[in-house]
Amino acid sequence: MNFTFRQLRVFAEVARQGSMIRAAETLHLTPPAVSMQIKEIESQVGLPLFDRHGRQVSLSTAGEYFLVHARRLLADLKETETAMARLKRLEHGLLTIGIVSTASFFVPQLLARFRDEHPGVEVRLRVAANREQLVSLMGSGEVDLSVMGRPPKEIAARAEAFAAHPLVFVSAPAHPLLRLGHVPLQALLAYPFIAREHGSGTRAAMAALFAEHRLEPRVTMEMTSNEAIKQAAIAGMGLAFLSLHTIGLELRCGLLRLLDVEGAPVQRTWNIVRLQSKLLSPAAEAFRYFIIEHGQPYLQAYDAALLQAPASRRSVRPDAPRPRASPRRRRPA
């Protein structure tokens, strides 16, 4: 069999998209060109790699096996390109960062700063729905570095903590618990919870906190999206346990309120993670150093502004080193 890496990239993208048309848009090719590349591969393999369902496609059994080897070959090619870039001492090329959805509220701002310092680097961001999906992306070699909470134990990886990650309890502004001030964790059991799905780092942290006190929260709704949980909590459908880094806008606008609960905030850490066997490109090394140096100060200023005034509606820039009160305006005489 005589495949080209271009054909393998086309095949992997069609498998990821489940559509030749969407894959063509992503690869900046025409749908007939994508279809022709897939037919050429299938001709050499001698087996259909996709089952066709109108405009949608899904991997056949042969296609699933072929995808494993295709990804391995593409990962090996990228490792080779990385090694050559190191020899050239060039700081340019493609950098792919994987993040859990919770980190999407601050990583893009840090990436923008990184790009200002390293304009020759093309940065791509892969946002995973949860921790398990991100671990899968790492294992298949689809990302260079990952930003996540709990380091993975499923694969051989190296994790470096770069910033504190507070997790807090929140409610709608009119919730009765807010009138009680500081409350024990047990007081929350009388109210329903809206929680992330099992497999999420946030859900695991909440479960560990309640288990430590031999308590079990009454979870009435599970959602895979932080945004959906926030909207449900704003509507008064239950309490929520979320990363402080996902609720800055809602706290500043008064849509959500922090609950003063015993044992909260729960302090976790953000980690920059890579495979132990992966040779980092100069661009990936530069970003690793950048986030370790700048991640903590950036998030520390952001956290302080929200935790010092949880009920405040004033606007605070995440990158401001010291939040300042806005000057009062004089009323017209």
C-alpha cells in the first residue's frame, strides 16, 4: 500500500467530522477532492473504510482499525517535524493546545498575550467537553500541551502546576441560604443541585468534598456544559458547584451569588500537561514557560477581585493587578 500523509490527514478529518463536506471546508478542499482521496485509500486497502448515510459517514470496522494506525503515523510525522525545528532553532510553526471546557474562560486571553510575544507561531485550540475527552486527545497525539485540573493517570504524562483553581458554591440572587451568612456544608443538603456529568473534574471535586464530610448532595440535574449549569442556577433551579474562573461575568452583573459555605472555596490547581514521551517543539516549550510564569499572577488578580466582593456588580478586568473603585460621578445641580 502506498499512502501519502496528505491522504491520511484527509481520512482522519473525515472520521472526525463524520462528513466529507465539513471535512472539505476544514481542509480548504472541494468535496469531490476529499471523496477522491477517500476512494483512493479504500481502493488500496481493499475494504470500505466508511459506511455512507446520505451526506453523513461513519467509520466501518475496518475504518476504526485504520484510524488508529493513521493517527499514529501522523503523530510520528509531527514528532519528526518537531525534531527538525529544534535543530533549526526556529520558533515558528503550529502549536496545538488542548483544554477542558472550564479553562476556556481564561486560556484564550493568555494565548493572545503569548501570540503578541511570538507572532510567528500559529496557535490552535482544541476544547474538550470534559477531562476524559482531553485525555483521549493527548493519548492520540492530537495536542502538544494540555491545560487541565487533575493530571491524568491513564497515560504516562508530566504535569506542572501553574496556578490556583478555586471551586465555589453559587446560587440565584434571591436564594434563602444567602440570608444565613456562613453555613455548614450540611445545610446545602436541603436544596437540589445542578452538577456536571461524571468524568468531569469539577464533579469529582464536589463528590470528594461531600464524601469527606460523609454527606451526599441531592443532584437533580446533570449537564455537560458550564453555561447550561449557570443558566439553570440563575433561574433558581438549584445550587451549583463551579470553578470561580467560569462565573466572573455573572458575579459582576449580580446574576449569581457566592455562597459562604464551610470548606469553600475548594482549592485545586491548574496544570500544564504533556506526554512524557513527547518531544516538545520550541513553540510548545515557549508556551509552557509562558503559562508557568504568567498564569498565576493573571488568575490571582482575577480571583481576588471576585472573592473580595462577591456581591459586587462593578466591572473588573482580569488582567488588572489591583482592582480600583470607579470614581463617583457628580449629580447635575
